Amino acid sequence: MYQAPRGTADILPQEQAYWRYVEEKAARICQLYGYERIDFPAFEDAGLFHRSVGEGTDVVDKEMYTFEDRGGSHLALVPEGTASVCRAYVQHGLHNLQQPVKLYYFTSVFRYDRPQAGRYRQHHQFGYEAIGDADPALDAEVIDMAWQFYRSLGLTRLALHLNSIGCKACRPNYLTVLKEYYAKQGGQLCPDCNTRAARNTLRLLDCKKQSCQTIAAAAPKSIDFLCADCAEHFNLLQKYLGLLSIPFALNHRLVRGLDYYARTVFEIQPEEEGGQSTLGGGGRYDGLIEELGGNPTPAIGMATGMERIIINLKKYNISVPPLPGTRVFLAYLGDEARNEIIKLGSMLRQSGIEVIEAFGSKSLKGQMRHANTLGVRYAVIIGDDEVKNGTAVFRDMTSAQQETVSLARLPELLK
Ligand code: AMP
């Protein structure tokens, strides 16, 4: 028997109400903050991610699904959304539009991760990007939008972690000091951190191993090495978050896994859990558009995992509205009635009424049982007598009351 590949999942009909709920809240929040939707391909030139997410990151080095297609192109299933949005921004000359250009997306994300609860090889993200402005008020708005989005879903017990990792000008100084600090830790680092030490020193700070965490906690902090511009930017951001009454915790170990970040980085986590269950995160990536061949363009974005959100909705027993059901079930007795039902079903649907028809040779009792399990509001039953008279039995499934009505009246009654 075939199974869905490890780390992937089917989203069955009974789950869809959660997905629809989150998607609708996401689309609404985007409308409130002036974002427009963009869709991009499920695969891209693999080089795009080497260039943006960066060599030496787990996402590129260990997790990317890459393949060569039949034409010899080297492609990758998208391992995140920001690079694709920026590629589209450059490719379509969106710098010609009023800046910042605000775009949101839903995408499948593919990462060859070790599957566990809340961690999949294909998951889904809702993300948004504001490209073309460096104002820290935009950072505050992007964070506020995430915060309000979770609140609109009913998720309130959240913690916002914030950090600034500086820019091209000040980060090298910080990295030198950080490297020196880690060089002094000798053999105490885990094997992963030992290999990361030279290539991606920042990442040492967010290692999840207990022994490395103690070392990271005492490490020099990026905010102590910010240049004047970055320090001013970060101060203003904190001031604006205060104006918005959004509580945050400075977390000097928050660096995010991808290379393109600069200045602001943030993550939002359920209050009582650690970084493993992060709901969403983002940050500034002021150098990325230029790296991809565009003009120097400041930008900031955020992404959140749909599955993680739904796990939390369930955990906190947040009920979601059911999807609209089907209004009417059509039952029949005999061949003539069957013909009538086929025509009636089509006529009702064309008048905008949702219909499920009975099929096969079930008894009327069996058909009614079927209608009951579907939870439809009404049943319409046609037998030989009704065929002769051009009528139908119209049954309210909740009250079990029924009456005989003319076929012509049915659409109006059902509406
Ligand atoms: P990232 O692109 O790594 O910043 O991830 C953004 C969000 O996507 C995270 O905060 C999670 O909610 C979600 N996410 C990331 N990786 C996975 C995964 N492997 N499985 C499920 N959700 C994930």
C-alpha cells in the first residue's frame, strides 16, 4: 500500500474548516494593512536559494529538495517564500511602483527536515513582504500585523522575541568578537556547532543542545555592536512597539536561520513553549534585492506556518466556524422517479442550491439514513405517485415534518 511520503500529510475534508478559517483571517489582515496577493512557482532555479538563503545554512546545505529536470536545469522545490517574492520583484520591475510594495502569499514549503510533531517535509506558510522602505515604523507595522493576525485567530498567549543583528557595516565587527568568544570554548561545542563555527558563526547562538545553550547565553550580544544607524533604527522600532502596546522580549540569541537577514529579526512563540514550536518569524533583509540583481532596496517580511497555527488552535480549543454544508438530499423510489431526480438535481443546482443525490439501489430507509449522516437540512423524496402528479415530498430533517409540494415550488422553498 502506498503511503503519503514521510513528513507530508493529506488534509482531509474534516480538517478543511481550520484551513479555511486561517486563510480567511490571513487574507483579511492583509487587506487591513494594504497587502496584495502574489503567487509564485512551487520550484525555482536552485541558484536563487544559494544566493539568498545562503551557503552554510541548514536550509540550503541539508534540507533543500533539488533536482535536475529533463532539460538539464538545476531546480529546487521552494524551501521558503521570501526569495521567490524578491525574485519576482526584480524580474517584473516592481521598483517602478509606489514603494513599499506590499505582497502576501500562501505557499507549500519543502525542507528535508527530520519529521516530528509540528515539523514536516512539506508544510504551508502564509507570509508577507514589504519591499522598498527602511523606516523602522514599517518594521513595527509588520510585527503589529503578525500580532493582530494571531489575535484575530484567537491566539493570545504569545511571546514576541526581538533582536537586531546589525548591517553590513557593523556585523563584521560583531562576528569577529563572536568568533573569538567561540574559539575560546574549545571542545565544549556539539559537533554541529563545531562545523558551523567557521562558516556561520551567528547560527551557534540558536543551537538547541543544552550544553551549547549555556555557552550561547554568555556570548557577546549583537546589540552591543550596532553602528549608530542600526542602534537608532532599533531604538525607534522599540519605541513604536511601545506606542502599539506590543510587549516584546529582547533575545540576543535570536538570529534566524537564513543568511539574508539584517537589522531587525523577530519570532513569535506560544508563551509556554520554546523556540522549537515557533509560530512565525521574520525580519529585515535590506541587501537581498540587490543580491538578486535589483537596485539597493530595503525590505522586511514575515512568515508563519499554517500547520503550527492549526496545532495551536486545537490545543487551546478554539472553535472554528463549520464550512457551509449541503442544503438538500434527493431520494427516490423506482426508475421513473430516478429520472425525475436527475433532472431536479440539475435544475436546483442551476438555481444555486447545493444538492446531494442518492445513487444505487438503497431502500428509502437506507437513503434517509444516508441523508442523516450527511447532516443535510432537507430531503426531497420522489416516488411513483409524485412522478404522476408532478410533486415531491419535502422533508425537514430536523423536525421530521414533511409535506407534499409541487416540483415547481421547490427552488423557492429551498431558498
Ligand atoms: P522559517 O521560514 O524557518 O522562518 O519558518 C517560518 C514558520 O514556518 C515557522 O515559524 C514555523 O511556523 C513554520 N515552519 C518552519 N519549518 C517548518 C517545518 N519543517 N514544518 C512545519 N512548519 C514549519
